[in-house]
Amino acid sequence: MSLTLPAMADAAKGKEVFEERCEICHNADSDEKKMGPGLKGLYKKEKMANGKAPTDANVTQIIQEGNPEKGMPASDLEKDELANVLAYLKTL
Ligand code: HEC
């Protein structure tokens, strides 16, 4: 999958999206499990639960496709919302 992130990704806006769409299942301030893994330090991990490195492309894939079997819903974020969420996740 090719992915071009808009240059102006905005972590503050990404935080709003996260609070609306992700926080019910993911902690942002710890790596403790809620419904899904806590996402603090996500980009500093060697690999995620699916065994892949936390690159923008791999994180995007998880967000877009989800993992319905394991309880991660696919999400239809707009491209700019997605870029903002990635920018926010990198601050965790
Ligand atoms: C209904 C609960 C739920 C919602 C809402 C949800 N997730 Fe998840 N998420 C999960 C679960 C459960 C997993 C673990 C899947 C697995 O074990 O493979 C997961 C996995 C992930 C992972 C992989 C983490 C890792 O270390 O492997 C990322 C990144 C992620 N979610 C990001 C998001 C983002 C960003 C949003 C909001 C757009 C979101 N999730 C919304 C439940 C959710």
C-alpha cells in the first residue's frame, strides 16, 4: 500500500480524533491493555502484536483494516484524520 502523508499532519487534531474514536479501547498514557493494547510508546516498540514493525504503513493498515477477529474494528478515517492520528501516536 502506498501512503503519502500530508505535510501538515497535526498531532493536536489527531488527539481529538483519538479521544473520539480510539480511546474507548486504547490507553494513550500507558501501555496497559484496555480492550486493545495501550498505545503509549507504540512507535518506540520493535514490533506490534501482529509481528510487524510500527511504521506509518503498518499502523495505517491496522487502523484501516482493523482486526475484527481480535476486536479491532476497521475504521474509515479520512486521509487527513488518519495522518493526524499517526502524528499524535508518535507523541505518545
Ligand atoms: C472496539 C475497540 C477498539 C477501537 C475503537 C480501536 N481499537 Fe485499536 N485495537 C483493538 C484491539 C482489541 C487490538 C488488538 C488486536 C490484536 O491483538 O491483533 C487493537 C490494536 C491496535 C493497534 C496495534 C497495537 C499493537 O501494539 O499491536 C493499533 C496501532 C491500534 N489498535 C490503533 C487504533 C486507533 C488509532 C484507533 C482509533 C482510530 C483504534 N485502534 C480503535 C481495539 C480497538
